[in-house]
Amino acid sequence: MAAWIFIAVMGTWSFLNFLFVFKEPPASVRHFFRVPALFVFLPEKWVMPAGRLFAGLAGTGLTIFLAYRLL
């Protein structure tokens, strides 16, 4: 049961990362959508979109892997 909840939360977080690639998230949830530090070396206008896209892809991959292996 707990694995399903974790996978659902991880999948929702990944989907929201894709949603906020080109749109800034609301201030109340902005701290949940930080980008990996590696992306600070990109041009300023690409830091947030590329970082969130990467985080969304990594989260989706992790969600699929965990769903396949754990469930």
C-alpha cells in the first residue's frame, strides 16, 4: 500500500515538473520544484526549463522503474 502512495506522489511530482517547464509555479509550491545545480551553467533563460524538464524525465523514469520492480 505504501509503495502505491509513493509511486503516485512521485508520478504527480514528475507531471507537475513537466507542467512548470515554461510556466513559473505558484509561490506557495515553488520550493518543491528546484532544479539540479548542474543547470546553473546554462544561459539564464534555459536554467529553469532545462532543469525542470530533466527533473521531470528523471522522476518519470524512476516512477516507471519503481512501479515495475516493486509492484
